[in-house]
Amino acid sequence: MSASRRQIREAAFLLSFEKLFRDDPLEDIFEAARAVDDFDFDEEAEKLVREVFDKADELDAIIAQFSDKRAVSRIPKVNLAVLRIAIYEAMYDDRVPVNVAISEAVSLTQSYALAPDVSFVNGVLGSFSRSRFNNEYTADNNTQ
């Protein structure tokens, strides 16, 4: 049985969040998560995590562009993990419409972060989305 896109995204979020606290290679993060057996994840979740971390610098530059009040280094790790996945999906996964990436990011934030973080994540992603529709930002037009 394959996992739903929502389950893949949540597993990728949890793995990404863990990675933000550890300098270990991703394979070690995956192995440790399997050993604990706290949650299920599959190859698709691993693939999403790898792709997000491969593009972390680009994703962080985009986050910085649309985060008016906080530098990326000051964004709580839970929010950073959510934002990276949402922006990655919006830009690179044709199966995920931008509005779905935003909605799912807000849902993850509601589940794992504090109430004010929901507004922050929604605001950053809303600005990112509006700029994409206005052609102010593309992957080739990284201003940071």
C-alpha cells in the first residue's frame, strides 16, 4: 500500500525537522528514524527530503526574500522545515499546485508549531505565491 501525498509530506517534514538539529548525513537520519519506529515513511518521503536539502540554499534564499520580519537564521526550525517543503513542492513538483502546497504547509504548522507561526508561514507563502503569479520570482531569478 502506498502512502498518500499528505503522509509523504508529513514524514518528510518530520525527517527534515530532525535533520535541522543534526549534522549527520541524511542516511543516518533515515536509519535512526526506522530504528525508533515512531512513524512510517517510504522511499518517496526520503526522496522529497533529499531533494529539499539539495536545494536548501536556494529555498532559504526564497524564504529570506519573502520573510520581511525574520532572517532565515532566526526562523524557528519547525517553520523552516515546513517552508522549505512547501516552496520546493510549489516550484518543482508538478503534481502539487501552489495553493495545495500552501494549504498543506499551514496544516502542518497548525499541528506542530505555535499559533503565531501559522500566520508567519501563511504570510511568507502567500507573498511567494503572489510574486510567482506576478512573475516577480522564478527559479532563474533568484535575487538573494
